[in-house]
Amino acid sequence: MHVHESTVPFHDGFTWFRVTTPDQSRDLAPVFVLHGGPGMAHDYVQNIAHLADLTGRTVIHYDQIGCGRSSHHPDAPVERWTPAYFVEEFDALRAHLGIDDYHVLGQSWGGMLGAEIAVRQPEGLLGLMICNSPASMPLWVSEAGKLRDALPDAARDALAEHEAAGTLDHPDYVAATQLFYERHVCRVVPMPQDFVDSEAQMLADPTVYHTMNGPNEFHVIGTLRDWSVIDRLRDIQAPTLVVAGEYDEATAATWQPFLDRIPGAVGHVFPGASHCTHLEQPHEFRGVIADFLAQHP
């Protein structure tokens, strides 16, 4: 594989991107990989670049503005950080690269962003892969509550106590959060280094994650808390694949609307995996994605 990295200007900052070209390149539409968070940077999804040699397609990663290697804007107004802003960023990057036909693979928030792109019916979108993503944040929060209720009593009590007190840095709260992550975010223990790297850069500048999401995966108090794409899903025309893990924090209830409302959408659940299926079962994950891409060359 051959890798090229650069940046493209966007508003008052810039977007960093990486283009991975396969050794045996074929004349096939490339795949854009949209990371989660928002604000988790691309590190934890960078292993998806191996799709390049597996499929003969170019794979494009980028750090969404406000995190990772892209420009950071900790003093930007809250109202800047909207799904529409990130759709605009994606369009700017695609135009800069001169790519007319493409596929989009989004993980977690990236799948939400992918849906936001797809409902706008862009002419060149040939396929959409929604990975471990909810169709609405109210559904996500409701299902996260059920997963929290299934935690051991001590962990559940620690979460409730410290959220009420605002002491989210207390060791008991941190430990309870880690238990939730090990059950429903990534079941590889210890966490893979790629995930650790994404989390570390987010904690170093949590502006986007805390503004749009909140302090963690299940205490969602940010600007996305009322987000939903459900009523717009019938506008998606691109072939769509929806994947999730058996123990995913994005439970079946959160992604079922994608299957119910996107014409022709198909789904796949990975047994034994959770939210970071691509890290827990990388070969199986890439195989399912490659099969879908092969059906839509």
C-alpha cells in the first residue's frame, strides 16, 4: 500500500487527510472512512486502510476539523459544531481530491454523519456503510440506560452518584465508565493502542466531543442529544449496509430504523463483538465490507 498525507483549507482552519492506495490498484470508486466521536480522530479506525489491498480500492481517512491532526478550535462558538458543518467539510475534502464517485463508510458518529451526507442525495455516492451507529440520539440514550441498568450495582450507583454531583473525574466513576466500555465499546482487553491513541487526543482537546456528545458514551448532554435522521431516511438512494456487534452500545433498537426505512438496506451483526467491531474482529469486519463493495463496483 502507498500512503499520502496532506491538508486542505476549510473555513478558518484545515482538514488533515491520508490517502491509502493499494499496490494492485483497480479502477474502482474509493472509500471515505468517517471516524466517530464526534472528535475521536481517525486513529482507532486506521486499520480499515487494509481494505485497500483487499479490494483494490483507494481508502481515504481524515481527521474531522477540531480534532487529531486537523486544526483545533477550542474557542469556537458552540453553534459551529453541527452535523451540517461536518457535511460541508466532507464535501470540501472530496472536491479538493477531485473525486466524483465514491463510497462512504462511517463508524459510530461517522455513520450518523454518513447518513446526513446520504439524505442529501449527492450524485456520486455509490454506497453507504453505517457501522455501529444509531439513527437517533434519543434512541441511543434510551438504550444506553438499559445497558447501564445491567451493570453491577456498585458501578451503576457510582455512575448515578457522580453524575448528580458533577464529580466525573472521581476514580469510582472512571472505573464504572471503563467497565461499560469493556462490555459495550471494545471487548479487547487491554484496549488496542489505536483506540487509546484516539481517546488520548480527544482528552487533550475535548472541545468537539464534549460540546456535541458529552463527557462519555452514555452520558449524552451535548448538542447532539436531540439529533435524529429517522424521518429523512427514505431520502437515501445509495445502496446501504448496516453493521453492528452483538454487545454493541448501538443496540439493535438504535439502528433498526436504518433497515426499516432505507430502501433495500441490508444488515449484519457480528457475534461476540461490540461497538468497535473493526478492532475486535478486523478480518471478519473487512470481509463483510469487501463483500458489500464487490456487489456495488
